[in-house]
Amino acid sequence: MHIYTDWANHYLAKSGHKRLIKDLQQDIADGVLLAEIIQIIANEKVEDINGCPRSHSQMVRVNSVFVL
């Protein structure tokens, strides 16, 4: 898991993102940071992302964008 954390943090830091991953499983659980990483790597905007999901169903909705 450490290699994935380092890899993601490399791209986040390179883009000037202030939030870095400390615990991969916990920090990407709501999908927001995962969306940021994908946007940085793909150089494309991920549409319809709730940047501050508060409920479990909102978190599931954010993560479902990547499954479809």
C-alpha cells in the first residue's frame, strides 16, 4: 500500500495540492481525493463530484462515478 500512497502523493504534490494521503484506505474513502488524483493524471475534469460529501450515500455516489 505504501507504494500506491507515494505514487498518489507524488502527483498531488506536483500539482500543488495541499492535501496529501496519509492512510490510503481512509483518505480516499469519500472519493474526493481519488477524484483529484484522477483529474491530475488524466488532465481532465471529473464532472458531478460532490466536493464535500457528508453522508454515506453521498460518498457512494462520488465513488460510483469511477465505476461507470
